[in-house]
Amino acid sequence: MNNVVRIDFHERDQQWIVTLTGADGGTRSGEPFPAFGGEGFSKLEQVISRMKELGYRPTRIPYNKPNATRYIFEVEPI
């Protein structure tokens, strides 16, 4: 798979399921991680934090959806 251009996060069974999509259209699964709610830490902040750990930043952030159960981000390397 070529460089990652999109990352999908889908919350299922209290886990974030991660799918990375490359510039060539290929996909691979990322490491799932716990979806936890916390005071002052939204689901959006959780997935953005994980994205940064993976070495990417979103090109656009949906601030109007702080606690969605699915996010799809176009990304670029940090």
C-alpha cells in the first residue's frame, strides 16, 4: 500500500476500529484501541490523538461532531 491518504475510525463494542487507505486505493487495518468517554476528552479528540501517534494530521476536522461513532479523515503526514 502506498502512502496513507485516508483514515477511517468506526466505534464498535467500545473499540475504535481503524482502516487506513493508501493513495493506490489499497486498505489495511490499523491497531484497534479502546473508545472511552472522559470528562473533557471527546471522541473526536481520541481519534485525532491516535492519528498523531500514527504520524498523520487531518486536512479537515469536523468540530461540529465531537462525539460521533464514525469519522473519516483525509490525512497528510506530520
